[in-house]
Amino acid sequence: MRRERASGRLVIAWHACAALALGQASPAVAAEDVTSVDAATERELAAEARLGTILRVIGARSPDLREAGERAGAAEARVAAAARLPDPELKGELWGVPLAHPVTFGDAGTIMIGLRQSFPAWGSRDAKERVAREDASAAGDGVEARRQDIVAQARRAFATYARADREYRIHLEHVGLTSRLVESARAQYQTGRGSQQDFLRMQAELSRLHVDVASVEQQRRSAQALLNALMDRSSDAPLGPVAEPEAAAALAASRGVAADAEERLAARRPELKAAARAVKRSEAALDAARREAELPSFTVGADYWYMPMGPWTHAYGAMVSMTLPWLNPGRAAEVEAAEHVAAAERSALRAQSAAARYQLRDAEAKVRAAREALALIHDRVVPDARRSFESAQAQFQAGQGDVSAVLDAERGFLQIRIEEIRAMAELETSQADYERAAGAPVTALIGGEERR
């Protein structure tokens, strides 16, 4: 089976596959991806749950990511519109139509047809184009932030699913161990070497393990439903078992904390890049408001005149008009409002930068704590618990040990094994949160294969 030759690959895949093969294609391409990968990946997911496959499916089918991409495309399309002049105007006028014959247009003094074009204040169009461009760039940062969020969410959900799947199998192993101990206790009772109380206690322990198995299965199903929801699959779509994890592989595969992570936050966290763009956007909007308050806008036009009753039948007219923004007190208020918005965006950038640094340090501390806990459990606690259980089991089967000692040793060994699995899941979750806090780019898939 694939699980036999992939021992230890699960945790490596957890850290190597924090990426989505998505987002850069057009909506039409994304729709093709959904149909082309569906049949193949459904069989693969049903056979074995692998994080790389799950992330690729999410990238091809996630409606959240498609929505974010479409909104970014809409923002990009608005950039060209912001740089355009206002719509030209076509006008028609009638002058001097007698009231006695209101629809006799041939008796009008003048019939005019003309065109008008307005020109905003000098430089205001460029400023508004910069506003739209920063909006579009911020929308692109929002897409990247959503990608990173979904990668982190998928990794956390996969860690939960892997933990529950492994716990389920560990409980089944201990059900088998306890069943053998029950048979040993039955045999000792029947031969007079053991008591009925020992046999009944073993039976009660076996029943308790069955209850634990049901609880773990519920957690596994919940994590499976979340992963299926992220992949836009039916909540009960089949999802196979996870490859056997190893604590040593998890410790070796977990990435360390980058020394320069804090210095690179501004360049890597999409939220900080979007906040910096918001500052530039507000400054461009302030520039536009000032220009519209200080400089006039113009309208020019030309008319063709038809004067059936005049000395000349055909003539033309031209016009130029300009606004007087200095006489409008509302312009000063708009400039003041834009100044306040710019100051607010600069403060928001500083606040988000401080929050991002805290999130990074908090996530860093959790990664270090998770690594230390897993190393301690794997190197010292699990071997001690295994030796204790094996010794108590051997003595009991030889008719020399006490049932309480073997039950306590078995419970302790089971609990330690579960703690090891949970520590591996905690390390993966902490690593996912750290990489999200650091703004790590989701580019760990190379040619569709997992990076080793």
C-alpha cells in the first residue's frame, strides 16, 4: 500500500505543500480545471488523504478564491475608466418658436445642434487614476491574503483530520491489546490463577475504549466535512486515511523561524502591502481634491445654427465656460476631509504593522514550544511508557502481575501515544499559523509534485 512506503512523508508534505495551484488563470481556465481534475482527484482522495492534492483541489474549485479574483479583475478594469474624460454631450436647441404655432419648427428663429466636452481640473484625472490603480493593487493583495488564509485553514483542518485518523487507529490497536488481556484474564480466572473481579475490570476497560473510538470517529468526520467544504465537495464525500506520521520526520521537516522574518513583513504580508497602498490612495485622493479646489474645470463646445427666418440661413457658434471653485466653500471642506482620511490611513498602517509584529512573535513562540514538547514526548516519554506497559503486560500474562498495574500502564501508554499525535498536530498548526503571520508565499508546489 502507499501508506507502507510513505511512512514519515505525511508531516513532510504538511510543510512542503503550503501552496495553491490557483488564482492566476482566468475564470474560464478555472472552470476547465474543475472539470479536468475532478475525476482523477476524487479517486486519489478516496484512496489516501494528501495535503498536496487537497490544496490543488481547493485552488481549482474554491468559490471564495474565484470571487476574490473576479473582484480584483473588476478593480483593475476601473483603472482605465478613471483616466477617461467625462462623456461628451450632444445638445439641440430651438429659439424663437411662436407660441401660436408651438410645433411649427420651421418658423423658429434658430435651430441649433452642438457638441460639448468638459475638461476636469488640470492633474485631477491623473490623481484619480492613481486612486483607482492603488485600489486595484490592494484588491490583488486581498486575493493573496485570501489564498494565504485558505492555505492556513486547510493545513489546520488537515492536521486535525490526521490527528483524529491516527488516534482512531491507535484506539483500535489498544482495543486489540485489551481484548488479548481480557482473554488472558478469562483464562487465568478459569484456571483459578485470577479473580472474577480482574476479568470484569478488563471487560469494563474494553467497553471504555469502544466509547473513546466513537468519540474520535466523530472528530474525524467533522474534520473531513470541513476539508470537503474547502474543496467544494459534498460534506460526506469519501476521504481516505492519512499516511502514517512519525514524530522524528515531523521535527526534521518543520521549518525553523526565519531570523529576518520581521524585517520582511512589509514586503510579504499582503495586509501590510494593502495598508501601504491605502496610504498612497488617500494621498492621491487628497491631491485630486486640492486640484479641484484650486484649479477650474473647463467646458468647450461648438454649435451649428440653422436660421430659416434670419438674414443668414446657416451659421455656427462656439463657447467656453469654466468653473469658479474658489467661490464654493464645499471644496475646502472636501480637502479637509481628504486630509483627515490620509492621516487616518497612515495611522492604520502603523497600527497594522504593530499588530503584524505581535502576531509573528506570538506564532514564533508557539512553534518553538510545540517543537520542544514534541521532542520531549518522542525522545523520553513515549519510550518510558512503552517499557512500563510491556513489563506490566508480560508480568500479568505470566500470572505474576496485578490487573490494576497493567490497566494503569496501558492507559498511560495509550495517553502518551495520543499526546504524541496531538503534539505533531499542534506543531503543524503552529507552523501554519507562523507562516501565515510571516506572509510566506504559497509557492511550495513545483511542477505539481511535493517538495521533499
